[in-house]
Amino acid sequence: MQNSRRDFLTQAAGGLGSIALAALLADEVKASPLTPAGYPLGGGAKRVVQIFCCGGVSHLDTFDYKPELVRMDGKECKKVFDTFFAQPGNLMKSPFAFKQHGQSGRWVSELLPHLAQQVDDITFISSMKAKSANHTPATFQMNSGFTLNGFPCMGAWLSYGLGSLNQDLPTFVVLPDPRGLPAGGAINWTAGFLPATHQGTAFNPKGQPVDNLFPPSDVKATDRQAALGLLKTMNAEFGAAHPGDSALAARIKAYELAARMQVSIPQVVKFDEEPEHIKKLYGLDDPVAGGFARNCLLARRLLEKGVRFVQLYHGGAFGSPRINWDGHEDLRDNHLTQAKSMDQPVAALLADLKQRGMLDDTLILWTTEFGRTPITQGVGKPGRDHHPFAYTCWMAGAGLKPGFSYGSTDELGYDTAENPVSVYDFHATVLHLLGIDHTKLTYYHNGTRRRLTDVHGEVIQGILS
């Protein structure tokens, strides 16, 4: 049976999935308009790993200890609380005990015993403010700076602004939670209006890490080589006939990189060479934490191989309280469940990067979309509602003051009391630590010079070393 031209081209490119190709094209564009400037501000960070905890982690039950909330537990609050579901209840103390840890004396709840041991390497921002109390817009903002979808995410901006550190892997890799995708799905790692080469390459949590990376098993090697040989001839003829067209040359380079990925990706996802104490450190055999632990260890291996930006998602989409941090009904049960799978792997990643000397030029970000209310969601209920007015994120690594806390909330943890930090400020600081002036990382689109921080943002000078 004679194959059609469409069938031939499909088989010729059979091992190269569209998802992989979009990110792989970044290798051909090693220099964006900003790349020649290198690190104009002398930023010490060269790579980033971001942990995003989906659902809204409660600052009041993790890192923001409030003795006054303990004293006022169960009482009606005289303040007018703005809540997402308009179901204000009584004040509720944390169901978790807090203790001070490290030389810095940072308060951390019993929910996170492993991260509590790492506080002297962490820079806490206790006065974050989000623009939305809705999961999807708030998730978009933390990833792209905008509450609307379709804008380039931070990883795409870094790929565009700094280019690649390696020849064999994508510049920007996303590791979704094995339990599901975040609110908004793949929009969270889009390149938006930037060239598609800069979008994130999402690895599968199960099975082959990248779809269609290898040709179908029913395609013979000899047939594939013959098809590729003919395709090479056709490409050469097209290039000779259209000397001013660079699109084909770019695509050919993408195919070449994809071919190298067929070797590099199986190597990077293979943990056999990792010593047993490292596997134990991350908790790979833990029945609860094992899936996310593998992603954290994979993140370290990808960073070692020169991936510029690795983003890990902990938790799936909203509306699924057992697979994310959305603690409406029973915050204690919800946060216990989520912390058991997040705490040890993230603490291990931080410790592992430090012991390898990689923390000196790696930036770790721990983020969520918003916090939770000091009051219950409804009278007599044990859950907390969405809360964008105050929450906690943290950073660690190059260029930061370790064991340092910035900003604070009021006595109940409802609003910021000192040094409020917007998501724009957070992003401006990340770019600064990578040596980029956030006002200069721009892209012209629809008559506007767009940037990650829109028209806002100030670098958080107080956390810089």
C-alpha cells in the first residue's frame, strides 16, 4: 500500500512531539535581544527552581505564628472580614503547634518538621499580597504577573531573556504533580505572545517523560533512516531555493536537538546512579511522598544538566481538596495530607543543592496563590476560606540573606502590617537576582512593550545580601 505524503511526513517526524519541539526550538535561539548584556546587574543566580503549592497554603498554619489568634480562638471577630465565599465564622487558632527553629529563631508549625530544619538557609517573605481570591486568576498571576490567561509565564520570560545553559535539554521544564494538573493547566507554562520556543516542556509524571520523543515501535529503523535521508535531501533543495528563509534552518536545528534529547532525557530520569542515602533523603520509597519526591530529585538532576528553569507543581486543580491545599471543609486534615507529601522532598532539595555547592548560583522559590483566613468558613466549621490580603512565600539561594524574615502581618494575620510585597515586587526581585532589570526585559506586542511586571514592581532590597 502506498503511503500519502501526509503519512510520510508524519512518520519522518514520528519521534518528535509538538510539546517537545516548542521548547526545543529555544536551543536555536541562544541569544535574545537581552542576552548580549549577560548579567548587567551582576546577579549571582544562573538557574531557578520554583515549587508552586496549588490551592492556597495557610500562612497561619505553616510559617506565620499568631499568639493573639490563640488567645482569641473561637471568639467572634469584630472586624469586617472580606471572604471569598461570604461565609465569615469565628476566629480559629492553628490546630498545629509552633516552635522556633535554627539560629534565626524562625517560627514554624509542627506541620513541616523537615523544612523547619532548613530555616537558616531560607529567606521568608511574610507580607505577600495577591490581586485575586479566585484560584485560577491568582495562579496565573503568580506564574505570569497577570490574572488573565495568555500572558508569558516567568519561565518563558527567563528563557527569552537569558537563553539556554545546555545543548541537550529544554531551557524550561515543568514537572506536574502526579495527582493532576494545576488550575488552568498548561496555560501556566505558556510562552504567550513570546516566540513559542520559550514555552515550558512538561514532563509526564508516569510513563515516557516526553510524549512522542521516540518513534512508534512498528516503524522499522531502516525505513525511518530512509525517510530521514529523503527529508534531508528535500530540505537542502528547499534551502537552496529560498536562501533568505530562516524558518527551515531553525526547525532542522530543533530536530537535531530532539535527537540529542532521545539520549539525554532517558539518562536524566534514570535514578539508578543515585546513592541510597540520597534516595532516602528525598523519601523516594515513601508511599505518600514518593511521587513528588521523584519530581524534586529530577529537578536537581535537570538543574545539574543545565536546565535554566524547573517548575514543580505540588497539588492538582481546585475543587479537589484531597489533592491540593484548598482547606475549606477541614483545614487540619487537608494540610496534614498535603504536608506529608511536600515537606520532606522540598527540604531534601534545598539540602541537596547546598551540599553540592549549587545553592550559590541557584534560586529556589516556594510559592502559592494566596493564604487562608484567620476565621473559619462558616460558624462552627473547621476550615478556612481563600485570603489574598496576606500570605507567605519564601526564597533561598544566590544573592539572598539566609535565615531572614521580611515583612509581617497584623496580630491576627488578616492583613500586612509591615513591608507589603506584591507579586510584581516578587517577580522584579527574581529577575534582579538573575541579573536582569525587570523594566528592560520587554517584548513588543500589539502596540505595547510588555513585561513580566506589567507597569509595576520594585525590587525587595531588604532581602538582598
